[in-house]
Amino acid sequence: MFKPLKENPNWLALRDRALVPAGAWARDRRDWIVAHDPVYAGLRRPGRTERIAAGATVALLALLLALLMLFQWNWLRGPIGDWASARYDREIALDGDLDVTLFSWTPSARIRDLRIGGPDWALERDTLRIADAQASVRLGPLLTGRIEMPMVRITRPEVVLISTADGRKSWVLDPDKPRTDDALRLPPINRLIIQDGRVSLTHQERDIKLDATVNAREGSDGGAGFHLDGRGTMNGTPLTLEVRGGPFINIRRDRPYGFKAELSGVGSTLTADGSITRPFDLGRFKATLSLEGRDMADLYLLTGITTPNTPPYRLSGQLTRDDALFSFTGFTGRVGSSDLSGDVRVDRVGERRRVRADLRSQLLDIDDLAAVLGARPQVTGSDTVSSSGVPGKLLPDAPLNVERLRVMDGTLRYRAARVKRNDLDVRQVDLGAELKAGVLNLDPVAFNFNRGALTGTARIDANRRIPWSTADFRLRGYPLESIIPARNGAPTVTGSALGRAKLEGPGASIHAFAAGSRGTISLVVPQGQMRAAFAELLGINVTAGLGRLLAGDTGSSEIRCAVADFTVSGGVATARTFVIDTAPVLAKGSGTINLGTETMNLRIDGETKEPRLIRLWSPITVEGPLTGPRVGVESGAVAGQLGVAAALGALINPLVALLPFVDPGLAEDANCGALISSAR
């Protein structure tokens, strides 16, 4: 059982050793203060001196209160304006009356004719003019360091915003201050009234001129609430902006404030329906955002975000802002004839904007992707058809806007799970890109075909006046029957092609890059099959080749190997090695392919491996545009062969005249291993 506290030996020991001495010391200090402290004595028995001091203090406080009640606050207009002008290096003046009410649970102030001038490079227009501004603040929260404003009323405000091409902004009062996310953050305002407000925006870099009216009024009719209506031009085309919000009544920090906004210009429309999470912190909001337009590249003028050229698009997703981070997530929609979904995040790192995008398509139209690479999209019904932009040309000529690549960094990953039926038989696409300090790296670039794949990397340095690009692409296992069409229902050639293109050079478009490039292009067919008739015609074997074609023979001959190796200089590819080795014929070629004019001039000379009775010794020519080359024979060689035959027939014997058409078939098999190894 527990003993009572007064009988507990431990408690008794603690009381005797600590508490009793402490109590005695406290009583001694009290007695000393009562006996010797003059302040204590004066308060208990104030004398004449103490009474005079107390009266003077009360009188001083009363005088101070009277001065504050009767103070002419207009006396401070000049000093306040002078201090602010010197602090922010621009003219700031309070030209009207200044009234302040301090003795209230909601102290308030009223300013008339406030004027904030522009910086020294924009003196022709004031940045801000307000005819009348009233504001009040709650005293209780203010004493704890928080600002809560029951009411703000602004009459006829005029705001002029100017952004120059070199990045200067007239509304930035302290340009030396490190740049933040530029979000407007106001304290909680329960009631906000704006009457006859006007905003003028001039953005020189994006060629924007916008004039808007701003009003916010109370009430329950259709005209109540926040209204911003803007009209102007962007890049010479009409621009409109409309923002709607509810009345600013009983606004609370923990209650989101809903809004709707629509921005239209340069063929694009952005519509947002959302809320400001913590009124009035514009650095945090969320909304459902819908975008549609004719070309995503136009969004740069509206948003400052660099995007590639595209066919017409329509997208919708969730937009959120968290300080400097904008996120457009879970969006879905269509670009041209393809579906598109994914997530895009835009942040600011230092002075540069950074974009991270993860995009996906379930079913891609390859023409839509060609438009991204610089082809010109043409929408017909529900399909997109892309062209190079120049009639009869293959390579896209749309120039790359290098200035836009220099202002931001970012990463991109795009994957297409399936691809619509197309001439190249592409089945899947996987693309990656990284943009940093004006240099765009494309890695990976992968196109998977029904059979085979094209993979590679590319690098574009946009810091030069004319971009300098390097590209290295490899083709593996691509079927020849997808390149050379079938004849009479039977394939002309079969087999798999291997290739590599390694080029570098200047150019703002794919066409310009190819026209000035240098490097190598090679194509190798390790083995395959060719229609026997066409194999014979490689050597212009009339009896065998034409006979097989006329008889409808679909028999095949072996392709032992085929190697085409070109050296590229100044956009002209010159054949270094050009060999097609089939079982009956060994063909060798020469000539050039001009990537600038997109034309070819090739000569193929075949030699038979077996004796042939009638053979025209004439090289095959392949000439004309890459989109439609012409295949023929070199007429001069045939005419010479016919001339020799005619002379022999006239001088010797008609049977001897057949000798020029007899081929002994002395050609030997090519060294395919060495040829393939030498192809770069």
C-alpha cells in the first residue's frame, strides 16, 4: 500500500533539502524590494514627481491621438511620391486626396488620382492610372502579421503593359530583382469592385496588341461578377479574349473562385473552365482546358511554348498551375487523322522555360507525322495527305524556326502503338527528343515496319545563323517487294535490304539540309530473288528476257548480292560501288543522285554469265526525278551494235552479221563478301 505523501520519506527529504530553502529565498527577495526599490515605493505611494510623470505621459498619448485624428494625410502625398519615384526609378505621384481612417476595427485608406509612370524607355504612356481607389483591412489579423481585406473598390483604372522584343517589361517595378513565376498574388479580398477599368497590352516579340475592358460588380443579374473583354491583333490577325467570374462577395481563402476564359487568335482557340484554388493567388489554379486550331505551331504566339507544325487539332485535358509549374495532364483528342493523348509539363529553370512531354497515339496516320517533319498537310474529308510543299518533290521544304528553339529547353517522347495502312508499311513509331541550349537531339528515331526497321539519331544545332545538322540512320531487313512493285500479280524482286545514311550539313529544312549535305549513303541486299525475265534484261538479253515476259514466265533467278554505295558531297551522291549480281547476269552501275534537285542519272551495264545468241549490248539508264524515274536504254550503243551487224552482213555473209549479237557469257560471280564489307 502507498503511504500518505506527508509520511513518504522521499518527499520529506525533498521538502527539507530543496523546497524549504527556495521558499525562504523568495520571501527574502520580496522583503528587500518592499524596503529598498524606489519604483515599487512610487507606485504604492506616488509622490509629486511620479504624479507629474504620469500626467505628462497621459497628455502625450492624448495629444498623439488627437494629431492622428486631425492629421492632414495629404501632407504625405509629396514625400510618398518622391520616395517611390526614387526607389523604382520612374515617376510615381498621388495627385488627388489621400484619406486614412485608423481608428476602426477595419482601418481604411482612399487614394484619388494615383499615377505610376512608365520606365525611361516607355515614357509616352503611364503604366497605371487610377481615378479612385479604396481599401480596408481587418485589424485583428493585421496585428498577427496577416492581411485580410474586407473591401477593395477601384474606379476607372487604366493599365498599360508593354513587353519589348528584348524581354523588358514596363510593369516590372524592380527589374534587378530575380525573376519569379510572374504570378499575381493578392491577399484575401471579401469584396472587390472594379468600375470602368481598361487594360492595354503590347507584346512586341509575339506581335500582340490588345485592348480590354475590366469590370467587377455585385448583384444577382447577368451583368454581375467579373468581366474582362479584349479585342486586338496578333501577327496581323484578329485576337479576342474573354474572362468571366462570379461576383466578388464573401470570398474566402479556403473557397475556390470559379472562372471561365476563352482566347482566340492566329487560327487557334483556347477555352478554360476552372477555379482559382486560393483566391486571389493566381499562382495556383486548375481548369479543364480545350484547344483547337489549324496548326499547333501557332500556339507559340499565344503561349510562348514551341511546338511543331501539325495538321488541324483538337485536344482537351486538365490544366493546373503550381507557382511556376504548368501541367496539362490526361489530355486526349485528335491531330489530323490521328488520335493523341498524354501529359505536358512546363516549368521555368532560371531564365529559361523547360517543357516535358509524354505523348501517345493508339492509331497514327503517317501523313500526320510527315507534317511534323516539315511536309505540308492537306486535309481531305477525315484524312490527312502530306506533301513536300513543292509539286513533284519528295523532301519537305518547310523551314525550321530556329529562334523558337533558342528560347526554351525540353524533352519529348512519342509512341504510336499502331499505324494506319501506308505505302511504306510502317507499323509502329517511337521518337525521342531533347532540346537544350538551342541544340535539338533526336534519339531514338525508330520506325518499325511489317518486316524490318529504320532506326537512327539526328542532331540540329540551331545556334548558328543557318542550322547545322547531322544524321545517322540505319535500315535493317526492309523487304524489297515494298520498294519495287509487283508485275502481273507476281513480285519483281524479293529479299531484305540493309542500308545506312550518314550525312551532315547546313539547312533550315530537310530539303535544304539534303541539298548541301556531305557523307555516305549505302544500300545492301545480301541475297534475294528476281524475276528471271528482269534478270536477263539487266544484260539486255532480248531472246531470254523479252521471251520470258511475253510468255508470262514468273520464274525467278537468285540475287547473289546487290550493293549500292554512294559518296555525298554538296548534296550530290556519286556511286562508288554499284553492283547487282544475279545468277544469269552481273550488272555494274555508275552515276549520280542529286539530292538538291531530287533527280538521278544512273547507268547500269550488265554482263551475262552464260552464252547468249542474241543480246543487245546497251547499258540501262535510270534518269529523271526521284518521284518518277524513267528507265530506258542507251540508244547510241544499240545503234553502234546494229551498224556493225549491217556492215558484216553486206561485206561477208548474212550469218556472220549475227556475231555482234552473240555474247559468250564470260562474266564471273562478284565477290559479294568483299563488296558488302566495303559498303559503309
